Amino acid sequence: MESHKNNLISNIKSNLLKYESCSSDFDLNPDMAFNQKSNFLEASVLIPVLTFKKNLEILLTKRSTNLKNHPGQIAFPGGKKEKFDNSPIETALRETEEEVGLSQHLVEIVASLPTHKTATGFIIKPYIGIISQPFEETLRCGEVDEVFTVPFDHILNEKNFSIQTRKWNGSQRKYYAVPYGPYYVWGATARILLNLSKALSR
């Protein structure tokens, strides 16, 4: 397991830090109205990589169906920046601990991905965090319905990603998806995972 962790960190530091391709929901939908100067809400997420498992796994959450934004969708732990947050990393770590009970002291931030802008008005900064030991999952009631993991190898295989289409705001819109078992991972989460896959395969 330690060799998995060391190899992953080495790969991230040699490849991911050089990956500078920002992305957005508008990349696949050039006809969608998009003003680069719009006031996007800042948000940060953590991509928790569990290295204490037999094989590397990425932790994801299933959002509550009662939430106003993205109800029932698969997402990374994280959320909107608050006034008292001193940095985007602080936002990601704070939100992760609040949502799933992962203590900030158990997270080793090793790199970040470029931002991703969503059609719903958020600009998301993803951080890669190594989790070297088990922790007690404590889900935030009303915000997170479930926590699950996806094998890292599933994400590294770009053949598992596809471009799909659905109707949104009266028009057909394209988006990325990377399903895993009963979980339909799509939209911004899938695109950020694709960015991670592309960065590490360079």
C-alpha cells in the first residue's frame, strides 16, 4: 500500500502540477450563453484518494435529494467558499470534514487541478488529497445521503468516459459521464475526474 501511495504522489508531482487546462460545462456546448466576466460563485472540492485500501480508491458522495443545488447527484466532498475561509484549500477541507467526517489532519494535499466553471454559476477548484488511514464516516444529515468509493484504475481508463446528452433549460446539452456500478457520475464531477485522468496519463 505504501508503494501505491509513493508511486501516486510521484506521478502527481511530475505530471499533475504541469497540467494547466481549465475546463467548463460550456466546452461541449459552445452555443450556450456564456459571459467570461460573469460573477461565478467560488467553490472548492477535495478529491480524496484512499491509499490505505488494497488498491487505490477515490471517495465520492451522493448529495441529498432535498438540496437546492444538484440534488441527488454524485459529487466530491466540498462546497461554496464562506467569508471566514482564508483560502480555497481551507474551504475544501472544512466542507469535507463537515460533510463526511474526514478530519483535516488526516488529509495530505499533494496538488490541485485547474478550475472548472459550471453552467449553474460556480467556479470549482479541485484539490487532490491523500488519505493514508481509515476514518469514521459521519454524514451530514440533509446534505449527504451516501458515501462510496470508485477504483482509481476505473478513472484512469479514459474509455470509461463518454459524452452524453440530456435536455436542460429547454435545450439539448452535452456532458461527460463515467458510470460506476449503480452510480451515475456525470457533469462537473465526471469532467474533473476526466481532467485528472488526462493529467496523469500524460
